[in-house]
Amino acid sequence: MLLLKDAAIVTMDKENPFIDNGFLVIADGKLIEVGSGSPSEKQEADAAEVISVKGKWLMPGLINTHGHIGMTLLRGHSDDLPLHRWLEEKMWPFEGKQDEEAVHAGRALALAEMVKSGTTTFLEMYHLYMDQCAEAVEEAGMRATLMRSMIGLCSKEEQEAKLGEAVRFAKQWHERADGRIRTMLAPHAPYTCPPAFIERIVEEAVQLQLPVHMHLAETKKEVADHLEQYGCHPLDHLDQLGVLDAVPWLFAHGVHLAEAQLERLARTEATISYNPKSNLKLGSGIAPVKEMLERGIRVSFGTDSVAANNTLDLFEELRIGNLLQKGSYQDATALSAGTTLELATINGAEALQFPELGKLKAGYQADFILLDGEQLHVQPAAHVLSHLVYAVKAADVTDVFVQGKALMRNRSLLTLDEEKIRYQANRQYKKVCSLM
């Protein structure tokens, strides 16, 4: 049994949202008790380890609901291009030269960056070496939802082969690694997957009882091209195909959704993964999150890949995402600090279908992070919730735990070799560039 005491705890539990001075009792990867004040003498005596975290803030680990960590070596490789040119001229050619070693080096870099910035759970949507990705997640001790992404601009035989790979991966890895890995199916986007192929993917998802993840309405061009080709908005097309209510959807971006699409989404189980920095950098726009939330649509946070971001720092993401809503609507109440934190914790857990995650509550998973509450930029320390959104930096994260196991203590990674990861990332990037 592990016991942490002397902590200021942000629980994300509406029944008991903030504990000024409290403790956690952890056993078998779960929270046994989240208490106020000091633990009893018996609890301290029974614990295998007691950690005083005085001066630190304790909160649920952050959850990233959209990304492509297989693209991490592409950080800074191409800037200042719109999405379609960025993909076709820079991203896809580089990816075509990546071998297993290169992809692994990029993924290891991403895992280390996420842990050091307080992300404990993430989504990976990618098509290369996904079994190796799952193995890396298992070894690193993180929690993830993984999927073999599919582009359907090919023959039906190739489409079926890709779908077969995706289904095999989903079956093999779902609920593996002591339940830390879950899976989905993932058509890449409406502009890369013909309608019939999306229908086939959803058909398989229904059989597997899995959600489906897809890019949707990221750019004006994407929507305009779809209207020209099919005569309707991509979301309306999914509705016409009869797949919108067939499975729980997790849509990345959702930048260009009009009132009619928002009203339709509100009647589904869908979640929108809000990726503000990527949408800004690629000039895609600003998702109407305020309107989504007003309609009861679930929204979570994602970073997208570092090729379009250029970091995996979710604290920066939620701060920028919050401020964008206030600025774009010219409404300081558009998105509160408390709701912003919910998007990055509770809503993320629901989007990735991890039960007992996103809150610090008895019976929930012991996934949490500690932050240095004594830094100058978070003083006066009386306003913890505000500071977590508007002031905290990734470097303030000092400790990270998943299922009660420490992945980082006092800023030192315990399950990943930071020096080796840094060396291999630079080595592999140079190798791929030499092949271009």
C-alpha cells in the first residue's frame, strides 16, 4: 500500500472538488481513500511507503485525446503551410522514408515528453508499427487508446487488407497491459476514405463493440471539397450513411461545424477532440467549443502531432484553448477554468472510454500528477484551480503516477531513458533526411 500525505488535492470530483490538505491511500493500482487532513497512525503503519508531498499540488493525470506520436521526428520539419500542402509536400514523403527504428525513436521521445508534462493517458492514431507502439506503452507504464489508422485511397483489396490489420490489432491489444491499453478503429478522414470504406469500418466496429476515431471538418477546404463532391457536409454525409449513431464517435478538430451539424452532434454519443494549437498553426480556424458545450456535446483536449503543434504540453494546450474561446466570442465567461480542467480529465476519460479515470475518488484508478506549488508564477497559492489553467507550466510537474506506479519522481523519468531517447531521436531524424 502506498500513502501520499500533506497534499493540496484537486480531485475533479464535484462532491469534494478541492482538499486544502489531504492524503491518498493506494493499493493494487486504485485509490482506496482520498481523505482530508492527516492519515491515521494505522494507515501510516500499514503503508509500504509513505510520501510527504508538502508544497505540491496533486491532481488527476491529463488526458490527450488526439495525436500521432509516430510523427514526432517531424517536429519543426515543416512550418507555415496549410494542411493539405503540409501533408502532401512534407509529411507523407518523410513518413514514407521512416523505418521501424525511426518511428520507435520518435515515439519514445513523445512518451517521455508527455510524462514530463503531466499527461498520463493519450490516443495514438497511426498506421506504422502499431504493435511496437503498444509494446512501448506497456513498457513505459502509460495508459493509451491505440488504433491502426486507415487511408482508403486505394483498391478494395488494399482497403480490406488495411481493415484486416486494424481489426487484428484492435482484438489483440484491447484491455491489455493490465487494462491500460484500449483500442478503436480509425478511418483517417472523409477526404481520404470513400463512403463505402467508412461504412465497412463502422460495420467492423459494431461487431467489436469499439468506438471509431476520425478527423472531421478540420479545414474550410475539406468541407468545401466534400460539398462539391457529395453535395453535403461531411458530418451530414455520415448521418446519411447511417453510421453516425451506430457507434460512439470521437472526432478530431470539428472546426467547421455549423449550427445544423452541432444540433445533430448533440443527439449522438460523439466527442469532439479540441486541438487549438494545431488548428492555429495550420491556419485551420477555431473550433466553436463554447457552442458545443452549450448544446451538451462532449469536448476533450488533443494536441495532434508535434509536426503541427509543436509540443505535447497539454497545460499549454488547455490555456491557449481556453483563451481562444474567450477571445473569439469576445466573452470572458465563454470557458471557465473549472470546465477547461474537466475537458482535460473527466471528458478525456469518457472520450477514450476508460472507466474510473479522470477523477481522484475512492475506487478510481490511481493515475495522478504532482506539481510544484511553490514556484513564483503560481503565487499567491490561494487560487490553485485558476493557476492550473492560466499560470502552470509543464516544467512544474514533478511526479507522475499511473496505476499507483511512479513513472517520474522529482523530474527524473523512471521507466524511460531520457538521455538515450534524445540521442536516438536526433540520430534517426538525420538518417531519414539523408534518404530524402
